[in-house]
Amino acid sequence: MPRRSRWTAATAALFVAAATVVVTPMVVTADPGGVIRVLDWENAADRTLPAAPPGLIRQGSAGHSSSIVSGPVRSGSSAAKFELRKSDPMANNGKRAELSQPDNNPASAERWYGFSINLPASYAYDVSPEILSQWHDCDTSDCDGGSPPLAILTKKGQWQVEFLGVAKDLGAYRTGEWADWVVHVKWTTGSGGLVQVWKNGVLVLDQAGKTFTKGPRSPYFKFGIYKWDWNNGSGKPSNTTERTIYYDSLRLGNEKASYADVDPAAGPVEPPPTTPPPTTPPPTTPPPNPCDTATKATVKIASASTSEPVNPPANAIDGNNATRWSGQGSGASLFLDLGTIQRVCGTQVAWHLGDTRWNDFTVYTSVDGLTYIKAWEGRSSGATTGAESQKFTARDARHVKISFWGNPANDWASITEAAVVSKPYGCALTGAVKAVSASTSEPVNPPANAVDGNLTTRWSGQGYGASLVLDLGTPQLLCGTKVAWHQGNTRWNDFTVYTSLDGTSYLKAWEGRSSGTTTAPEVQAFPGAPRSGRFVKITFWTNPLNNWASITEATVRTST
């Protein structure tokens, strides 16, 4: 049937109808019943650039930001050209040449997006990234803000897709060729979401679960060029001063659409095969979320990449809004060390003169203080000197870095107070063992003896690799074990502790040797943060006397 650029009744959920659309017949191979917009630049009503087509918003202040061209094209006779120069004025708080949907998507929307991007020969290698398609959080105060939950980028000669702050390299880009993209998203802040991304017919991202973090509306789509490293005052390195791309064959679909409906490739194209989803395991009670009761963490050490001597980093954690840490320059960073790995959920930052100017900054987290991952990025309100919250997806971290990029007054970062919102991990509980088994057992010393609370009974199993398995019945946060060995005051035992969610796939949690000085239980503390598990396996290797594993008592330590 003919493909046409048109509005349907469903279009109001994504776009604002603003003009009569002229229809140009074109051939498609799938029934576009779920397609709510086709923007292939073939219809006069859409060829309005640099002015935005009906229902879209222009975000680019230069005359060359967007235009209609006759080549190169993916199909038909027209395509859109986006051009961004480093010298362009700021638009919507950044250096960008984009078209954007309005922020009016319904909650829990399911959407399909298909489009094609051409990078010309002038598209030079650059250490600085740029976003070419992004799905942006809603804009009101009850939304998450910060970085988009999903984006397609180029960086250092590579295509990348970034989802919830995690970037995945997709290989080197090739200039002068069209790259076809299909994106399928079930938007939700819960666990029932899905994101799938295909590049040139190959599935490159397939992830279930939460697809954005907060907001009463689903993220909205923006396309073109956004290059934040060129923002005024950024000072970040870049190898080029110009970016140009071509965009064509854009189709947007709702939950009724399919891959074939939005595929930018011409002709009959079947959706690429995907790996069948694994069989869903029986439902289990998920482990508790430690951030449900998160509080301000105690910061053990504050340091900085640069500091004014009279305003050291310690001032940012002294509980006094009249003192401050100050460091000069774009990228000046404050480091907060919690001393232990905790479940970190956010930060609270108060800025000096924060009621007179905004500050652009990024929050990163790290387990080891060496490798940092971006957790939040955005701008302070500029309306208060009080602490403002930056919430992000809970993650394990010990170190938090707050990096300043700029403000409208100067190049000084000045933070009066900074706090980390977290839930410290405790390890004070004993998990109730629902079942116990062993790979081998002496009939008079069965595995049940190892969990009967009696140090005068024991489980005994012969042989290298003899194992005792403890089943807690449901997944819990595991942080260690306590094991007492028969005749443990006369000989040591080498052993390994493993954990598992399903009783089939085990991960090593601890490995070592008992002291050989006591018959009492000894603690095996798992390094790092607690891990989710239901099964614990204790595997014996050897002792200096014989090849018998003999455990009088074994317990599992769980996190508070």
C-alpha cells in the first residue's frame, strides 16, 4: 500500500498537529497500521527547514543548523542536513542543531523508531563525543533530568549506543554510507521495560527491565547533533570545529507497529533473527532494595583535583554552609570517600552563591577510586543556596566525584556542602537454611548435622572437591559465611565458598584456609559489596591429615 507522511488520531500523543499534510505516494512493504509519523522529507509540508516541520521543535539558533538537500538521500529525492559549528551560539543550554518532539509522551508508552544517518567524508575523528539521536527525559521538576536514558553517539571514530549511563562501542563508523537504525522501547520506570536497538539489521542491544528512572511521561525523541564539549566555557579537547550529518527515512510507530513498519531500508525486509528469550524461572521474592531506607553517608575523606588554600575540600563536608571548597577551572572535581562500599543512590550539593547563578556539573561513582562511571549530569537551579538533590539509579560505590564544568559568572567551582545518599551494607544477620545437601557424605555424618546448631555433630564427605550446599529458600543479600571444622584446632582446611541464584551456576565468593587453631566457627567475609544469592556451596580441597571434609557447623551471613 502507499506510504504517506500523515497524522493519525494517535499522533496527538507524540506530536502537535499544525498543518495540512500533502500526500506523496510511496511504496512500503509492511502494513503501517501502527506508524504514527513518516518524515522522509518527500512532502512539501515537511520541507520547512530551517523552520521546524509541523509538530516538531527546532533547537539550533544558526541559519545553517538544518536544511533540506537533494543528496545524499537514503530514499526518494530529499534528506535533512544538520550542521553544527563550534562557533555557533548556544541553543537550549548547549551547542546543538536538533529537531525535537514536544514533551507530551504518555506514561509507559511503547514506541518504534526507524531512521537512517549518513556521515559525510568531512566527518573527522574527534576525541569529543556527539549525540546524533537521543531520547530525553521529560522536562518538569518531577522528572529525572540529566543525561538522556538512551542515545546514539559517535566518539573517537566509533558508533556508540548509551543506555542508562552505560556506553557500548558498536565499531568504527564509515563515512559516505547510510547507517540504518531501528529502535524499539517499552518505556517504564519499573521492571517490565524493554530496549532493543538494531544497526544495519543487526541486533546490537537487547535489554529488559527499567528503561528510564523517573517522570510522569515517557522520554521524547530528539535528532540531529548535540555536542556538549563545545558548550561555552567547557574547555574540553576537540579535534574539529564542524560537524555535519544527513538524516532520512524517519518513521515513528506505536505499540501496534513492528520492525518492518519502521525499517528505513527499502523493499521487503524481515526483522533480524534474535536469540529466543530464556525460559522464565519460577517467580522468587527479590532481594530487598537497600536504597529504600537510604540516608546521608558519613564521608571519611574529602579531596579535590584543585583547591584554593583558604577554601579546602574539607569545608564541603563540615556541615557549615558558611564555608566552602573552591577550585578553579572547567573539570575541577571534589572527591568524597565513604571508606567502605555502600549502595549509593544520589548526592546533595549546595553551591556558594547558588541563588544567583547556576552551575553545570556531573556526578560520577567508583568502587575503587580509579574507574569512575557517570551517574548524573545536569545544572543546579540557580535559585537557592540550600542543598539540591541529584538522584540516580542505585549502584555499589565507595567513591563519589563531583566535576564542575561552568557557570555564567566565572570558572570557579564553589561548593558549600556536599553529601552522598546511601545505605551502608551491614553483615549482622544469619540466613535461615531451608535445605542442606552434599556431593558426598558418610552415612553416620549426614549434611543435616552441619546446620543443627550442635558442634559435637558433623557432616563428613571424602575426597578432593567434596561440597556442602546450603539453600536459603529465597534470594538474599549474602556477605559471608561462618564455618566450624571438626578437629579445627589441630589442622587447617583449604576450601572455597561459592554463591548461586539458581543452584546451577556458581560464582566464587571467598577462597582460603581455616586457622587450624580453633573448633569454633570462623568468619569468611566476602570482599566488596554483598551479592544476591540463594545457594551457598562450601567446597573442601585438602588438609594436612587426610582427604576428609568434616564440618561441624556452617551458617550464612546476610546483609542488613
